[in-house]
Amino acid sequence: MNQSCVFLSLGSNLDVREAHLASALNAIAANPKITIRRESSVYKTAPKYNPNQPDFLNMVIEIATSMTPQQLLDFCKKTEIHLGRHPSTLKNSPREIDIDIIFFDRLIFESAGLTIPHPGLYERKFVLAPLAEIAPDFICPKTGKSALELLNSCLDSDRVTRIGRLADLKTDSDSHGVL
């Protein structure tokens, strides 16, 4: 069975953000068609595009999967809903969890509901910093640049602060707002 190398970005800015990230990781790991290979540290980031909301916690994971890109997208969207994400009519609104496909092998793909590589990644330090942490030499098939080169050339000036490994962060209600 062929396994694809995929990078997913995870983010949360509602309630106990660490718990939402942990729940997403658990749901992803529970899928028999997915193996988590690596996970970045967690980064506290300013909200992009809509500043009137709480800060995000973001991370990137590398997975191996036998799923197709569309199957993985469907799984990610179902996981978001299962973990409490409420569909909003407002773009870039606060959310319990957000799971985005960043890269899927070296595929360049575009359909009505899915673009790979993720079209916003080049302007998002909150994706590029954790990606460069775990895969600095991964080459973007669209630009030919490594993840580290993409991070170093990113014009995003928003605050992105590494706060540690998810396993080391508190995930109980006492941690809300402390970071």
C-alpha cells in the first residue's frame, strides 16, 4: 500500500486551545489509514486577517497516509465538526479547531474545494515556522524553495512565538489564557 507524505497545519483559538489540538492529534492518530511521523512545537500566534479575536495556538504535523487528497480533506473536515467546530458564514472567524492540508507529497493540485500546496501558506508565518521546525529541507513543488527558505522570505510580520511541545503544555481549564 502506497503511503503519501503529508503536512497538516492545526490551529485553535477558542476555549482550551491546547485541549483542542490534543483532541485533533488523537483523532488523526486513531485513523488506521494515517500514521503521525513528526509534530512541531506549539506556536502562539496573532490572528491573521481578523484581529478582533483571541490568539491562536498552531502546530504542523507530518503524516503518512494511504488516503487520496480528497479523502483526507473529507476526514479533516469531519474531524473538525466532530471536535466542535461550528461552520461560520464569516471567513477567518474564531474556531475550536482548524486542520489544513499544506503539502501532499510533491503534488500540485487544484479543484473547487481543495488546493495543494495550500495557497495561503506563503504568507503565513504561523504555518511556515512550525513546518520549518520539523521539515526545514522539504522542497515546495510550486516554488522549488525549502520550507526554511519560504520562512526566511515570508513578509508576514505577525507575532509567532514558540511555546513548547504540546505534551508539555497543560490541557486543563487552568491553562486557558495563561499562555
